[in-house]
Amino acid sequence: MRVNNAVPYFVQQPNEEIDKLKEKVNNPVDCINLFWTEQWIEELCHHSTIYAEQKLLSKDHITPQNMKIFLSILIFSGYNKLPYRRMYWCETLDAFNNLVSESIRRDTFDKILRSLHFPDNMKMTDDRFYKVRSLFQHLNSVSSLPFQQEFHSIDEIMIPYYGKHGAKQFIRDKPIRSGFKIWAACTSDGSLLYCWPASVFDNLFTSLPLLENLANRGIAGTGTLREDRLHGTPLMEKKEMEKKKYRGYVEEAFTGSTSVVKWKDNKVVSVASNKVRMLPVQKTGRWSKLEKKHIEVDMPNSIQQYGAPRTSPGPKRLSVGIAKDSVRYNGEQHWTKKGEQHHSRCRECSQRS
């Protein structure tokens, strides 16, 4: 194994595209237009019109202007919540919303909701995500705008869904338990860079060849490693370290420009990085079951950098935003009931209100 203790140092270069983009964005409308491009709105209206014709629905109301208002109200319903969609147009003082009612008629909104469609059903393939595949492609194309941030992370997020679908998953003890699992690449503040659906239950794992390839491209990477992906790295075996070593014990080895660190906490963790290494070792607080008190244990720098708040929570912050401010209304009406733990849930699908 080739040993090289020189971990590369990555310097972020000035990006002229960022400066040009800032000149174009002067208000929130300019910002949303970066994502709701004219071409995408036209395609959305085109496919929705085709679907309306197939289902013998009214199509005169499907215009680019109405579609933008429709999408805006969906976003508005994420943070201005009412238990029933039509209450936004209700004339009672406790529910009436002047912004919504003056923007679009209630019946027009309902007709667009019934006709909304992203692809052409006549061209359907075996892809389980065919009906939203074009939406993912659009999100990835517009989300790839240059972001001037050093730390990016990749993790899974859940998109809530309560209907019937072969790719839907249920994960217990998650903020969003039922829905579709999506892989998302995000910046440290939760801004989406790239996303793609995962139709099977699996994990995305770091590998040493991947980190070497990233280093050759001038891209820093840090991630956890499975034991069977250490490729003969001269480190103590996981089972042996768990039995014989104390909490906070750490070992490091190098392969090419990549540092591999194995650290014992409650369990043994292996982290590989082509940017950071083991030193300097820092202290972190842990609860000791044996001593029944908080103790301090050694933590290597690469572990600390991997789990630092500035580097790790991008997808987590995106998940929190989806769970907190997601669009609440679909084609079904949700009537609430008193559920477990005093939450209001729909009688039909158990969706939390």
C-alpha cells in the first residue's frame, strides 16, 4: 500500500457566475423565476392540457399566469395552514384570505388541481417515477446554479406521500415516516443541488477509489466507510478494537492522498477523507454507563469535521423544511380526527394536520 501523509488542501476559487447571478436577482420574484422558468411553465401547461383533454375536463383555465398563481398558493399553504383547502376562499372573518381570493377563483384553482400533470401518459414507461421524472430533471437543472459554499453533503430525505405506490416506504421514528426516499445533495444551509429517487432500501457508501478520484479532480470529500471497503488498510479489526480497546481509542492509515481513521466510541466508526486527517485530536463529551456520569473522550479531527454542524446538516435541514412547510393539499380532502399523542390526523389517510 502506498503511504502518503500529504493530505491535499483545497482552496475555493472566485466564481464569476455567482456575481452575474446576483446582478439578476433583485427581489423574491426574480429568485423564484430562476426555478419557475418560462419553458418549464409552458411544458407544465402543455401536459396538463393534454391530460384534461384525455379526461374530458375543462382546459381553458390552464394558462401560464394561472399556473404560476396556482403554484404560489400551494407554497403559501405550506406556512399559512388551514384545515380545509376551500377555507382560503371562505367569507368568514376567521378564515378568509384576501391575497388568495383576489388572485384566483376557487373553482379555477380546483380545476387546475384536477388537471395538473407533468408528463404525457401516452408515453409512459416502466419507470416507477415516470410521472415525476421530468420534475426531478428540472429541479436538478435549475438547482445546479453555482453555490459559493465549501461544504456539501449527500444524504437521504423523505417526501411525504400517503397514497398507494410501489416505491413508497415506511420508516419508523422519522419526522416524515411514510413517503418516497430521495437522495439529495445539499449545501450546508440546506440548499438543494441535486436529487434522485431511491426505489430500493439501500445506502450510499464512500469508497477509497472514489476519494482518490475526487482528489485528482481537486474536490475534497469525507465520509464513513464500511468495514469491507477498507481494502486491506493496516488498521485493527473492528471486533478486536471493540473488545480490547478503550473508548476514544483511534488509529490512522494513509492510502495515496486519503486518510483513513478508525475510532472507538459506543461502536467503532471508520471515516475516510482526502482533506482532513486525525490530528489534532479533540475532546468531546459522552455519557458513561459504567461510571454513570458524563466523561470526556478523545475525538479525531476527521470525525469532528464529518459531524460538524457546518458540514453535515444540509439534507437534514432540507428534510425539516419539507416536513414543516410542505404543501398540504392534494386531490383528496382531509378531515381531521383526534389521534394518538393529541395530534390531529385525517380519518382516511392518517396525515397529520
